[in-house]
Amino acid sequence: MARAPDFESFVAIDWSGAKGRRHKGIAIAEARHDAPPRLIRPGHVWSREEVLHWLLKRAEKEPTLFGFDFSFAPPIVERGEYLIGEPEVPRTAREFWAYVDALCDDEDLGAASFLEIAHRRHFYFGIADGVKSDFVRFRQCDARLNAQGGRKTASAYDAIGAAQVAKASFSGMRLLHRLDGKVAIFPMDPLPKTGSAVVEIYTRIYLRRAGMTGTKLRTRAALNSALEGLGSRPVRLTFEPNDHQTDALVTAAGMRALARQEPRAFDPEGLTAEIARTEGWTFGVL
């Protein structure tokens, strides 16, 4: 069983795949020791490049577990290819990150060109593309999470609507390519004995663990109710947070609780070496 390092801090990053250079959808929160979680630069509008550089500096400073809310790779185990019918495309996550990055010329680690131009036929943008179910496929950890009930996870090939994760995930893969070899990316990399690591996160996991049923929290009262359910002290904000900020705060506290309380947090049932190398796994899917 994989043993987690003694992380000093747990950081959750609510990511964005939107076009442009700065993104109001990015929020960063950290949970340290037994303190209430806190937002990092709450009034700042982050760029993805800024997040990358901030993470690299922070990772060297102290052992930190960083979580990003995007899929670290598309599904491949079920059908043997990330992009069906294109055998020249790499078949491991690490090689696929490099492939995505090489095909994108979007600013600030964006990946719209990959979805909209380079491999357009693999992504669902609306009814003009045909039947949505023909595009939708899931990873093994998504299937595990979906089987537990509640709202279904989104597919990395579904690029339409507010709940889609395709744009964020493929821009995130460009970020992972730049982190590769500098910070451990779990489970593609083994956990380091000491130091920092990066994992994939999904806020709904921690909302469920907190006893919450809603999908979004937009008030201090709702946020603190969720934190109480995770065994965290409440936050004292001077403003009503948006849903990106509450997602980050709840997830940071949830990551901390999970790493401390669940012996299998880094060794979930069903995570094989092949899955780790190709699809990855969402931290918290046990």
C-alpha cells in the first residue's frame, strides 16, 4: 500500500480551460495543519501560466499536495486508443501530454485549437455533430465514481455546456507536460518519499463526504456547513464567495481530511499499473 508523505499543506486549484490570458474561473485554496482553509490571492485574476510558476515555487518550499480539477488523461483502457481510429496518437498519458502541447498554439496554455481544429471530429460540440452518446466515453475511475450514484461525471470528449470538462482537461494536460519531471504527478509517477505531488480532484467527492447534496455552494453559511462536515474549522470571509472559491476551499479541506483519515487514499482498489500509466485516477475515488 502506498504511504503518503507528510504533506505540510493541501492545495486545491479550481481550473479553467477558457480562451484568453486571464481567467476568473481559476481559484486557489490551501488547508494547512488544523487551520481553516484559506484562499490564495482571492482578488487576483489568475493566468494558467501564473499558476504553473506559482506551483513550482511552492513545491520547492515545502511538501505540498496540489489538486487540479481536470481529467489528467482521456479514457483509453476500454477501447485501446485515446482518439479512436488514429493509431499514431501516443498511448500513455505522459506521451499524450507532450502530443497535445505540440499541437496547440493557443495563448496561456489553452487547448481550444486541439479540440476545434487538430482533432475536431472526436469532440461533441452540439447536435450538428450527431448523436452525443457516440462521443461519450469514460475512464475506469469515472465508471467507479458514476456507479456510486449521484450526478454523472462529464466525459473528456463532451465540449459543450457549462458542465463540460474537455477544454479545462486538455489545457490542463499542457500544464502537466510542463510539470513533468519537476513535481511528482500521481499516479503516473509514484508518490515521493518526501516532497510535493500533484493529483486530480473532483469537488463533488468532498461535498458528498461532507453530507452535502447540492452541486455548488455560493454563500459563507453553506461553505461552512460543508467544512464542518469535513471536520474543518470555519472560514471567516468578509465577502460572499463565488462557486469557484467555494469549490477550492471545500476541496482543500477535503483533501486534507482524506489523506489523514483514509488508509487507501493513495492506493484505491482497482488502480493498476496500466491505469496509472494511461488514464490516471481521481484522488478520492476509493
